[in-house]
Amino acid sequence: MDVLFLIFGSTFLISLIALVGIFTLTMKQKLLNEILLILISLSAGTLMGGAFLHLLPESIEKTMNMDIFLYFILGFIFFFFLEKIFFWRHCHKEKCEIHSFTYLNLIGDFIHNFIDGLIIAASFITNINLGITTTLAIAFHEIPQEIGDFGVLVYGGFKKNKALVLNFFVALTAILGGVVGYFISFYVEQFMIFLLPIAAGGFIYIASTDLIPEIRKVESLKHSLLTFLVFLIGIFIMWVARILFL
């Protein structure tokens, strides 16, 4: 039950990040874009570090099975498939190409948050320290994503208050995913074996196809070096976490 409590608490905290849109209501768009760029860079680094320094090593250590890398590839493909089917884009700007698909974006986020909950559950059940670092990596990613999702809903025609409420309720599906993941693990022995590398594949997909391309759009040398440095800081955070939690 202690693990279930940790899973519930972690997924609830992840869900609360959806309310970050409150802090952007009075923010000028130029300042918001600059902050988002820093958050996106940090998110890319933590996701990469979380996948290669935590999820994959833990999977290999637990199973010593090279099929782990097959599951990793399947995870990458699965997230690609989700994006194509649900027009799921982790949009980081107020005006983004999916504003015509507002409701589909909510469906995509529903699935995304549910999967986040499953990943957090699998991580905590495998190892409490792994659960903490995985939650940290997801949290860094959720901040810019939730700001972007809030912007999409507003741009799609929702009033700001309604957009905030909808975004939060959809984010609560992370808790559902966490609870489902906890109980599934008792009945499906191989649950953690394939879910962790699949999660790693998803982390790499998000970082490499969505976040890093955003960073590469920066034209100023000063800002390019800054975003690259923050990206490295994200990886460094995951490396330090690995050392501390070993």
C-alpha cells in the first residue's frame, strides 16, 4: 500500500501541473515564449537522461534480456502511431497547427496522461528511486506541454477558465493510469519488463521529434548556446539523480 500511496501522490502532483496555465494569464507572449524555450530545453534533456540513464539500465538489470531493445523500438513506434492517429502534438506555442482539432487534442492528452500514470506505476513497483526519477522527468516535460495545451484550447475557442478546468480534468487521468498500473502489475508478471523500455522509447520519441526540433529553430547564437546548455543541465540532473539513488 505504501507503493500505491507513492504512485497516487506522484500522479496527483503531475496532474496539478495542468494548472500552470494560471501563471500565464497575465504574461506577455514574448516573455512566455522565452520561458517555454528554456523549459522545452530542460524537458528534452531530462527525458533523454531518464530514458538512457534510468529506464533502460533498470530494465536490462532486471531481465538481462536483449528483447528490451525491441520493446524500446516498439515504444518509439507506438508513440509515433498515437501522434498520427490522434493528431497529437505537444504544442508549445499559443498558435499551433492543431487548433482546428481541439477536441482531438483533448483525447490525445487523455491517452498521454493515462500512459504517464502507467509509466510512473511501473517505475515505482520496480524501484522506488526509479519511480522518483521517472516522475521528475515527466514533470519537467509536463510543464511546457501543459502550457501549450492550455494555449491550444484557448486558441481553439474555449474561454480561459473553461480551458483551465478541461485541461486539469484531462490531466487527472494520470492518476487513473497509476492506479490501473498498480493493480495490473499483480496479475501480469511481465508488466514491468516491457513497459519500462516502451516508456523509454516514448521519452526518446517526444524529445527527438518534438522538443529538440523546437530548440533547433532558435536562430540567435546566444539563445542557441543557452538552450543547448539547459539541455545538458537536464541530462546532468538525471545523471546526478542516478548517482544519488543508486
